Amino acid sequence: MKTRGSRVKTRSLVALAATTVVAAAFTPLTANAATTTMHSSSISGVHSSAIRNLLSSAKAKPAVTHATTTGPVTASLNAGVDGALTVLADTSASTTSASGATIASVSFTYGDGSAATTSTTHTYATAGTYTITATVTDSAANSATTSVSFTTLGSDYTAYGPTRILDTRTGTGTNGTATKVGADSTLKLKVAGAGISGNTIPSGVTAVVMTLTVTDPTKAGYITAYDDGDTQPTTSSVNYAPGETVPNLVVVPVGADGYVDLYNASKGSTDLVADVSGYFTPTSGSQYVAIPDYRLLDTRTGTGQGGLQQKDAAYSTLTVTVAGADGGTLPSTGITAVALNLTVTNPTQAGFLTAYPSGSGLPNSSNVNFGKGETVPDEVIVPVGADGKIKIYNASKGTSDIIADVSGYFTTSTSVTTSAFVPLPPTRVLDTRDPTLWSGNGPLAANTYYGVESEPAGMGITSLVLNATVTNPETNGYVTLYPYNNGSTSEIPNASNVNYGHNETVANLAIASLGTTADSNGAIDLGIANTSNGTTDFILDMTGIFASQ
């Protein structure tokens, strides 16, 4: 077995250059075991620092300190974050007792209805802002209390819309002025307060989930979406060539002022459209449950259609049952939204798909734009209707095959283990073109899978939110991200994240689950499988994580 070292580091960041995009021929979505042999390039003894460093940076918030004195006893309380939903409380630094007495007890209430406890570590069931109170009693029966307000690091999800908050062609989101985003310029998009009249996106939003679409660009380039107020990162969200219409789902941290920035890295202008399907806030809402990748729908085989092999007809709608699917892995109740990779293949005419909750009217939004004969994937997070179903509308004069691969779902249920979202500054964590970010000796090899050590065990990270980009591929193929545990080909799911043609640059968001079994180095791994007869360069930009603690 050939072993290839792979390393993810963050010593430097490299901007992704736009390249000319060539239309792809049909790319199969599933490896054919009879004709394709996958080779392992599992690494040994190499730890990635990127994810760990980013999480540590997010956790490095200053402790909140309050002090109250009652009589001769001083009660002090420091509260600091420790993961997505966990708080560490401390009174040891300056709590004092009366003269001649000693501290007899210190107890805490954490503001979520749980009983008073002496434990200095507490994990909340849901994200939010809570009042933590410390009560100090000394041996002379003197007591004092003090309280601090604490907001969890993790955020919860609210399904929303879908609804359009930006369209530079009509002036939506730009104060009614219809104008393209200029070359090498930034559009500031208001998120808080935008959206559906009477039900706008609230203030305090920490991140927004939206399909960002480039249309009618005059030159090649890429869009970078990031938190307003932060330094512009050297990452990319949507890559495009002249005249293309290209969508991609983005999960973007929102600035304290309620805005996100959209930078157009191009020598030409372009129109931009943004359709919101949800947002995150540090208040109670839905949390994420990762599941093994599952093919929910495939019109080529009849999967999800009761075995009926039938393309989605022109200007028609497919109804897909989410609740209770996958043999019950997707629960029959309680799903608020589902995360899936939606792929169009074999379309007979150009068009776009719109995914939306059953029971709602067809929204003015789009998820996957495609040309005749193209295979185009796009990650979507779709609100699920009260009946447990979603709808997929084919806005095209022709028919098309549709595939939907589920990676997880959002729920308010407390009967399953869930994860909260922690937004992070967009950061490039892997680039096969850059040896400081990848020690795998160049591009991903043909028909090869990699186990990349991503974080030390015990951090509670369940999934990574990544923008995955393929560039410079030698031939058609696809890349799959998956939980890497034992390094066997049986772990690679029947699913894809990025489909590409020869010499294309293609990006797609992925909510990638990590393995659950620590390797010999004590690390948790992410699997990367390149199913292609040629090599390809590969880039990962991280914008957040889901963590259970």
C-alpha cells in the first residue's frame, strides 16, 4: 500500500485564483466497483493544527468577572466559555471569608432551571444567554452571592424562508438601486432586519445560511463572503467564468452590525443574488444531528420515488419524504430542516431547481442552476414542512434527473445527541497547491482516498462546515468527504460533494462529519476520496464547526 503524508496547517493562506471553466460531460455519481479501484493514502503520525487552532481562537474570549460583597464575605465569579455549550465557573481567585473563618461551601445555579450544584463545569442543552449565580458560605454562616450573564459560544438554527434578500438586478438589498457589483469591490449586505415582512431576520444573528448566486459576470473571478468588520480573508465562496450563472450555499458569520460583506475578486462586474434558508442565533432553536451519508432521492434508479425511475418533468415539482427515511435514521417527527447535497444530471434544457418546505408556496429563490447536459451539485439546507416533506421544483423547459444525498438534519428534540454551531472566521485549512497547507506531495491522486487528521479526540467536534473547491482536474470525477475511521473503502459512502469536469474550477459547501474512532495518534480524521482517473487540486475553506460540548 502506498502511503502519502497529508497535513492541514494554517501558517499561511493562499487566495484561490479564478480559472476558465469548461462545460463538463456527465460525471457518474457513484464509483463502479467493477471498474474502479480505490487506493489508500492514509497518513501516519501527522496532526493537523488548523481546526484545533481555530477552535481555540474562538474560545479565547475574556472571562466575565463580577464581585459582590455582603457583610464580611466576598463572592467573586468568573465565567468563561469551554466549547460550544459548556461554561467554566470559578470563584477561587478572590473569594474571601470573614476574619477568623474559612470558606465552607460554594455552589452555583446556571440559569437554565437545573438544581444548584458545586460543579464548576456546566453544559447547556440549548444555546442562549443565561444568568449564573455563585453562592459563597463561610464557617461562621456568613454568605454572599454574585451573578454574571453568560452567552454560549454555540448558536442554534432557525429555518427561514427560503426568501430572497439580495438581487442586484432589481435593487433588492441595495436600497432599490439595480447595479452590478464592480470589479475588485465589496457589497455590504444587511442581514439583520432583512427578509419576510413581519418576520424579519432578528438582530443578534451570528451566521446566515444562504444560496449565493453569481449571474452575468463580465470577467472570470470569485466571490468571498465574510463577517462585516473582519479583515477580508483569502478564501473563496463562489468561483465563476464570464457569462456563467453559478450558485453555492454559504454559511457566513454575521457582523455585530448585522451585515455580511461580499467581495468580488474579478476584473469585471457581476450581478449577485442571495436566497436565505436559515440563520443562527445564540438563543434556543434547532441543533444539528449528523448521520451517515444517505441517498434520499435518485430519479435514475427510483430511489425516493417508490422505485419509479422517472425524471423531474419540465416546470414540475417532486415531493420527497424526509421524516422517517433511511430506515428511521431520519426521525418521523421533529425535523425542522435537512442538509443535503442536491445534484442535477442529464438535463435536456437549461434551468434551475428550487427546494422548499412542503405546505409552503413556491418561493422566489433558486438552489441549483444548470445548463443543458451539465452535472451540477449544490449543498442545500431545506426547511422541512409540518408533514415531514420537502418539494423540489424544476424551473426548466426540459426534464432532468435529480439526486439528493443527506448528511444530517436539524431538530429541537432532546432525545438525540445534537450539536450547536460555532461560526469561525473563514480560513483556508487545506490547499494541495500550497506545501504549507498540504504535505501530500501535490494534487489528489487518481482514485485515491485520504485520511486527514483533523483534531484531537475529546474536543466534541462532530462536523466541519467547509467550502470544498476542485481546480485543475485532469479529467472528469468527483470528490467525497466522509468520516474516516478504519481506512477501508467500505467507509466511502455512495454520495458526492463536488462533481467536476476536465479543467473545471468547481466549489460546493459541505457539512462534513468527522470520524468517531481516534487513530493511533489520538486524532479524529476526515476522509477525502477522489473518484477519478486523473489528479486534481483540492482546497478546503472552513467557516464553522458543529460541536456537542
